Amino acid sequence: MAKEIDGIRQMDAAELQELIAKLEQGKVKLIDVREPHEYTAGHIPGVPLIPMNYIPGKMTELNKEDEYVFICRSGNRSQQVARYLKMNGYDKVINFYGGMLSWAGPTKQGMEE
């Protein structure tokens, strides 16, 4: 896909599926930015939740050298989070374009442990 919106790289479901293999190598981190009730209804297994409104308070926990892919329901909130972090010096941010609405892979209900 290799598309950008507002200087933020966009990733579709097929690209995200390929990228999940990199998770085990620690090269990329996925973060779900939806609300807890959305997350518990179904999320990508292993992906942690940091709701969008918590991101400013969690920025010190995010390493600027790591690559992050942000996920939400449709791609709008995750785009806003990626844009916010990019404006604050995080250059390796990616939006999962289409969000969970476009995800056909496995999902898990409840919270991650």
C-alpha cells in the first residue's frame, strides 16, 4: 500500500498480517487505542490497549526509537494518535488504515493478561 496521510504511513490488513511476524522479533509494537468496551468485544490477540485519551500521559513509556502501529475501529482515532506522536518527535508511527472493521484475522475477547 505504501500510502501516507498527513505524513503518517498507512497500513492495510494484509500488510499488518505480515508485520505481526515481526512482533516476535521485537521490531515493531502494535497498540490498540480504542475504548475498553470496544477492546474487550474483540481485539487482535497480544495487542495491548492504551485508549486514545491516555496516550499523552503514556508518552514517556514509548521509546522514540521503536516502531509503532496504532489500531482503532476504523482508522480515524489511530491516525490522530499517530499524528500527535509524530508532532511530538516520534517518527516511526504507522496507522492501521481501515482499523478493526477491515481485520479478518483472529480476534480475542476480554482483556489481555
